[in-house]
Amino acid sequence: MRESFLHFLWRWRRFDARDLATTEGLPIDISHPGEWNIHAGPDFFNARLRIGDTRWAGNVEMHLRASEWLAHGHSGDPAYDNVVLHVVWEEDTPILRAGGERIPCLTLKDRTPSGLLEAYQRLEQERSWVPCQPSIGKAPEIVRLNWLDRLAVERLEQKNAAIEEALRATGNHWEEAFYRSLARTFGLKVNAEPFEALARSLPLLTLARHKNDPAQLEALLFGQAGLLDEPCEEEYPQMLAREYRFLKHKYGLASLPASQWKFLRLRPANFPTIRLAQFAALVHRSAHLLSCVLDARNIRELEHLFSATPGEYWSTHYRFGHPSARREKVPGRDFIRLLIINTVVPFLFHYGKVKSQEQYQKRALALLEELPAERNSMIDNWQAMGIKARNAAHSQALIQLKTMYCTPRRCLECAIGTALLKQENS
Ligand code: SF4
């Protein structure tokens, strides 16, 4: 059993509260269980209770065994001075305050409905892809939908941390931070790191100086990526290499090793060369990408912004020196949607928060709701369980649910898990 089960019992008062009394026999009356605290300090703040003849407004601390109070070093910790009730599964030892007075203790072991305890234990022991898999269908749909809405926001808030870090690293330069984040997403999973390293090593300001010359943009990006180091017999790569040598010297650049780029097992359309060429075409379209994103009124305008097509050379190549059948390398719709979901939406959301402009946060959420659900194995698994993602907000929420709740087995902090256990009354 985990301590979180006690939190659940207390928070939702799912124990037998008749003739409630401390282990010393003083009657307890709970007016309010307090605010659940998931950070450091006591588990519930500002509970309102009557113990014996005394009314208390204070904190509640919980442990499976009372002795954990000592093991966790709460004695002498001022953060726990205001604990008015110690709620435990079993009291294996009385706990005293510094002055020798006993802390009132309530045990829940004999007050927990057996059906509820068994349902909790089943959830704990279940080894399915998600532990509630056998019963998730019993959770009311309204609970599931509300929870997914909250998780979509939680996921965006979690992404705020990475954006804050990028802003710190760029001296609070929003365009530069957006450029780095966008570069990372352009690299997809496989080449995310080198793409981001490339953006860090090549400031947007430098690229912006050459924004009107697509060949110079490609020279800077491919040269800096180390992809012009190999000799090539074709004229275009040779010209890019000459340009890069000049620009490298001019800006004092140091190129990255070509070996970090991965081509293996990628579809040619996802080769880093193609993504870099598309990235160059995008910067050619605008070096103020975040401003364009903030100004875009709908998905169509965003899709148009990101559908920049690379130059002529790339219509017959996937790599330098390897001609292929003619095909335009305009970024596909799924790829653009990935850029919107993973970079545009989090930036809009964070920008709105930092600038106190709620309209950007609303727009970010509206974009997710408008975009179709992502397609990946995780979303497929949810669907096989009968949980269908209706849009990208749902698919993002389901990713958050699986990675942050189901896998670490935080079922008692999950609205679905709570709802399922609340159904167990016997
Ligand atoms: S975290 Fe929620 S959805 Fe995931 S297994 Fe637990 S109860 Fe089910």
C-alpha cells in the first residue's frame, strides 16, 4: 500500500466516519479535511476539526505507520509544528511533540471499506499497459473528458519549463528561443539534438542577415551542420561549400561534426538534409517566425507559413550528390501539424502567460482542439482500450496521462482512478 491511498481516503472521506475518535478515545469531528498539499510539508493544510472539546484549524500529516513520523525526521521540524492530527493506517508507536505532548492520532485500517481496499489493491497489482485497463470503461464519460481537458493544459504548463530555459539561455530573446525550439522539432525524434545544437551554434541574427538569399541560408545551415565537408562533384554543393567557407570566416563559426546526423531507417522525406532545406526556406520566408505565429489568425495561415518549399536542387535530391526522381519537397501536412502541436502551441501558451495576454493561451488551446489527434502507437493503444482521442488536445492529454500518471502508477491522483475507486462503496 502507498501513502497516497490514505490521502485518497482522507481527501474524499471514503472511510467509516461513525464514532470517529483518536487512538486515545477523544471524539473527532471533521468540518473540512484541508487542502491537499503535493509539495514539501504536511499532507493537508488548514484542516478544520474538533478533537474532544477543542476546535482546531491546522495541518494533517499522514503515514502508513505512525513511526514514519520519526523516520522522516518530522520531530523538531518547524514545518510540522502545526500538525493537529496524525492520520495513519496503523499506530505502531505514539508520537510526541517536542514538549512531550502526544499528537492526536487517527487510524484508518479498521475504517476502510473492504471493497474499496480490494479495488485499490487490484489497481496496484494490475500489470496491464495501464493499470485500470480492465475497468476504465466504468469511469463516467464526463469525468474522462474533463480530466483530458485538464491534462492538455497540464502538458502545456509542463512544456513552459523548457521554454523558460530557452529564454534564459537566449537572454529573454523570444524570437531566438522560438527558433531553437522550432529547430529541435524539425529534427523529429531522431535528429532533435543535432538540429537544436545547430540552432544554438548559428544565431538567428546571423541567418537573418542573409534571409533574402536562399543559397546563403543553405550554405550557413548545411555548412554549420558539417554536411558540406564531404567533397561532391555537383556544382550546387560546391558553390554552397565556397559560400560557407567565406561566411564561416566572416562570423567566426565552428561547424558541427557531420557524424551526428542520422539517416539510417528514416524515410527519405525525413532525411535531415530535406528538413534543413525546408528550414532554410522557412527562414527565407521570415526571420521573425514567432511574430508571424502570433499574427496568424487560424490554422490555414500557420500551415501556409510552414509550407515553405526548398530550392530547385532539392526537387531532384534527398542528399548531396545523389540525384533522384523529381519531387517537390514541400513539408507535408502531418509534419506541419507536428510543428504546430510541439512548438507553436506551447510558445503561444507560454507567451500569453508571461505577457498576461490570455487570448494567446486561448488560441493555443483552440488550435489543439481544431487539429486532428496525432497518430502514434500510444494513441493506438488508448483507442484499442476504447479511449478515442477526438483531437490533438486529447492526444496530447492521453500522452500526458500515460507518461505522467499511468506509468508511474499515480492512479490516486488521476480523476479516472479516483472515480473508479469512489464507485466502490462496500
Ligand atoms: S493513472 Fe488513471 S488512467 Fe492511468 S491507469 Fe491509473 S487510473 Fe487508469
